[in-house]
Amino acid sequence: MRQTRSSNPGLSRRTMLTGLGLGATTGLAITPAAAKELVVGFIYVGPKDDYGYNQAHAEAAALLKKMPGVKIVEEEKVPETDDVSKTMESMIKLDGATLLFPTSFGYFDPYMLKMAAKYKNVQFRHCGGLWQKDKHPMNTGSYFGYIGMCQYLNGIAAAYATKSKKIGFIAAKPIPQVLINVNSFALGARSVDPSITTTVIFTGDWSMPVKEAEATNGLADQGIDVITCHVDGPKVIMETAERRGIFACGYHADQSKLAPKGYLTGAEWNWITVYKQFIGDEEASKPLPNFVRGGLAENFVKMSPYGPGLSAAGRKNVDQVKAEILKGGYSVFKGPMKDNKGNTVIPAGKAYPETAVELESLNYLVEGVNGAIA
Amino acid sequence: MTQAAVTVAPAGDASYPLRRGLEALLAPLAALVGAVILFSLFLLTLGQSPLDFLDLVWRGAFGSWFSLQNTLQRASPLLLTALCVALPGQLGLVIIGGEAAVVLGGLAATVAALPLVDAGPYLVLPAMAVAGAAMGGIWIGISGWLRARLGVNETIASLVLAYIGLAIFNHLVEGVLRDPASLNKPSTYGIGDDNMLDTVPWLDVHPGLPIGVLACVLCWVLIYRTSTGFAARVTGGNIRAAQLQGLPVAKLIVLACALGGACAGLAGAIEVAAEYGRANASLNAGYGYTGILIAFLARFNPLAIMPMALLLGGLGAAGGLLQRRMGLPDATVQVLEGMIFVAILTSDTLYGRFRWFQPRGN
């Protein structure tokens, strides 16, 4: 009802503008797209060109735009407030979107769940949320990648590049997703040389460019010569590291352009795999899966091409471990393992592969990491 | 920026108040038109059609029932946060730390609600409103007190206090007040779905809108129709003269800051009660900062805050459609907002330029 009412004035305004011959173009038609075309909405919390989290999604969306019969609508810098509900609703009502990918963690509860209850014919798939069958509607779901393994490989590469045996990690918040990466990076390096220490700095929020630059400089001043990170946009960190003449391992997307000399390799998302899968199911009118997870083997994540700073021996070791991981069942977190306060966190004989639910509530830093969570 | 605090119409010029009102209306309108023309030139250099742009802004912000609700929803918290700047602004103070009052107000409201969750919304909601307003009032009141008693610049004080407030907020939400079940987005415990505010009947807009409108009207009455407001405007016009008249300048300063802060704190409490149900980083969404822009655009007049909040809410609502249909980056809307801001500030110099608006007669 409302839809019809609302579109009429818009159309008459358009007719008027066209009548005046003043540049209304056909691309602006307000009527939802033709039934055959699948309209897919992407929502990002930051800018699409942040060399990081949002760019990783936007790059996949750009590839999808080339698919016939699929129309992509995108909106960037949408805060995790009621604004995102309005963005979703606007995409549904004004663009005719029937499949939505709100990509930021905070979009899930309550905004996406609220919209999913209101628009039962629209499919919502969220990046990073924990979808539970008994709690959440069936037209919602979540997907995520096990990128910790790539940070483990980053750590191995870092171990071959460091001379001071001190490496660094700049992290946003001490939450499980981030801590898995910090620990994986440290464990990767220590798998090559147990004397390597990893210093972690928490900046407190996802996008703090000034603090991130300060942290990079601070780490470099301490003699740390390889760094990586888990923040939304690693641009500043990579550029600062390059300027300081130290090595860097990327995160989220390929940042080799920002640090052509010091970039060793990087942990990247490969979201196109996931999105193609969802869109393929939707086009084939198959029910979409609700809980989707995958790692290196499933092609959900990938490593950046090696940079000039990584030695032949280093490349060989990373390749070998990667081949092991691709076989499946590889565990980075295995006992006996101690945290950095000396407490045993994983007893001997116990191992958690990337799929283990125990890791989703991880709350410690492993031995060899300098830093504190609280 | 400060308006002439008290103007008395000369005898025999009955239409002067009307002409003065017209001047106050036409000046920002002219500025708005100027900004749109400037922005159109900017769009033309990008090879985009300004008419398409305006058409989309209209459709995305006001052109349909859904768009209008979208705009109203975005404008709601801005009404209260703009008051946080406008009330002290009447005394010539520039307070820019409203963001901290919003987040701490929201946090205080949540903390007040948590022990009462089983008592039902009739106890929880008033407790939240009082706690949120009190917290916001205290936080901005500190800046006022520093100004009145120690002569500390209130702009710097409120800005620095905003950083401190956000740090305290994050520390508590990620520390002692954290619900351990909120793994990847640290949050406090929830106030319970039963205790949350419903949307306004017939409108998909939360009750922040009517509360904000009411607050704007009450503040207008306070400023323009009470002796306290009169004293505040005299202080804003000339603080020395006010002191000589024996007005309680220090008290007025603290009061205006505390009241403004209470409005912003209430905004935070409403966001928690109507939207999130718990306090977390979502509260830190920049409402306090957008409020500064609106208050300046409204020239600190509480009634003018309403259309200006609607304008900025509308630009926010249309921003998404602009990205999706014209492929423009999100920053485009910020460019337009910046141009409007500069144009309206510049339009201040228009006041008094045109004879016709001035008092006539002997």
C-alpha cells in the first residue's frame, strides 16, 4: 500500500523533469527492478577503499557486478545504529533488494534481526555474527572465515624476516576474534624460533588512524622489525612501517602497494567465494544456508603474494605449512599451552582446530606475547 | 554569533517585530540557496547532474512516507543534542562536548535500570530518564563550573572532558559492567525487552521525537518568556553589564550548561531505552557532534533547531540513496553539509545590512 502511494509522486516529478529536458536519466527510475533481476544490497561500516575490512567486501561486490542478472547496490560508512535499519529498509523498499549483506559485526543484533522479522521474504546474511537455529529467524544467517590460520602463516613469514627476534601486533579490541589472530601470529613465529617475542598494542577501537601510527612508531622505536595488525583499515600501519624501514604482514586485503619493500605476505579475505555461493543458491531458488564457515581449504581466505623481503627458506616453510593446513584438521591451538601469565590454558593431549567452538570465547594471550588484555 | 540580546521596538513602528522575524527567516534561507548553488557547481565539475541530485535528496529525505519517517528518526536525537549547545550558547558559551553527555547519560540510564528490570517499565523508564539527564547535566555542568569559577575556557574544557568521558565509558562497558556473553561487541547487561520504549503510534519513529520537540519548545519558553532566560540573554549580550546589574552570572552559566547537558544525557537514555536495550559503542554515533552543527545553524534558537535537525536528518536519510543511485561517495553529503554550514555562518553578516528590516520612526 505505502509503496504504491510513495512511488507515484516520485514518478510524476520525474516526468516533469524529463519534460523540462533537464537531465533526469533512466538509471534513476524509482520502481523496483524487474522481477528477473536479483538485487543484492551491501552495507559497509567504513569507506569502501580503506585497504582493509570494508575493501575486502567491496572488492567481492565489484566482481559480482559483472555477473549477468545481478544488480548490486552499496552503501558505505553506515554506523551501527538505527541508521543501518533504515538503510536496509531503504534498499528493500526503494531498490527492490531481496538479498542483503550487512557486513559489520554490530549490524546483527538488534538491527538485522528486527528487519528480518519485518521483511520475511528478504534474505539477510551477516558477516561474523553467531547465527543460532533456535534463536534467530530462518531468513537470516551468518558467514565468516577462519583467518587465524593466515595469521599463523604471517607469523612464520615474520620469523624469517626478523633480526631482533621481536615482532609486533597492533590490535583494535581484546575480543575473541582479535585474540585468536594475535595468538596465531605469535604461535606461527614461535613455531620457527621459540625465542621470538610478540608485543601487542590495543588501540581501543576499530578505526583510530592516529593511534595506529603512534603504535607503529612506538613498536619500531623498541627495535621491533616486523608488524601486523587487526584494525579495520591497516593503511596507516603499513605506510608507517614502510617509512620506518621495517617489515609488515598484511591483514584483511592486499596492502603490498602501500609497502612495496617491506610487505612480506598477508592474511586476506576471499569473500567472493561466499557471495557467489549465496547468489547461486538464490538464483537457483534453493534455500540459502544459514551458518557458513570456511578457511583456507574452502577458499574463504587467502594469502597475499610474497614480497621481496621474504627469503626462499621462509617461502618454503610457509608453503609447507599451508599445504598441511589445506589437508584439513590442522590445529594451531594445541596442548600443552600456557598463557603469558604462566597458567596452563590447554592441557597436554588436547587440540582445537579452527572449527572448535571453544576458540569463539578465547580470552588469553599465549606465552611469548608481551601485553595484557585488561 | 550571539544575537542582540534584547531589542525593543520603537514606538510607532508596529510592524518591526514582524520584519525582524522575516529577516531572521530570510537570511538562513538565502544562505541555503547560496550553498545549493555552490554545491551544484561542485557537482558539475564532477560531471553529475545537480537536478538528479536534488531530485534524489527530495525522494530520499521527504518524498515518501518511508523517507519522511527515516528523516524524522534521524532528526530525533539531534534535537536534544543541539539543545546541549544552544542553551549555553545563549550566554555566549561554546560547548562542544555533548557527545560525552550522550554516552555517559546512556550508560547511567542503563545502570539505573539494571537493578529494576523486574519492576516493569513504569519504574524503569522514569529512573532511566532521571539518571541519564542527571549524568549529562553533571558532565556538562563541570565545564560550566570551571568557566564560572576558574575562568577555564569552556570550549576546550568540554572537548577534553568529552575524550575523558568516552574513555570512562569504554573502560566501564569493556570492564566491570560488561555482560560476559557479549563476546565480540562488548556491551552491558540488557534492560529487558519488556522495559523498552515502544515506537510512536502511527509512526515508525521512537519517542525521542516528541520528547525532543517538547524539550525544544520548553527551552524556547525558558529563554524568551521567563526572567531567568532574560537574565541569561543579558549575560550573553554583555557579561560585564550583567554583572553590574547584579545578575547571578556564575549560577546562570552553570545552570545553562547543566540543563544543556541534561538534554544530551536524556538523548542517550532514550537511545538505550528505545533502540539498543543496553549500553555499548553504538551510543557513540556522533549525535553530540552533529548537534553542534545544528545549534549553530539555528543560531541557538530552540525553535529553529527543529527545522535544522530535519534538514540534517533528511540529508542523512538521502545520503544512502545518493550513494546507491549516483555512485557518489558518502563524503559528498558531508561536502554539502560543510557548504551549508559556512554559508549560514557567513549569512550572519547579512543581519542589519538591509535598511528595510531596521527599526523605523524617530
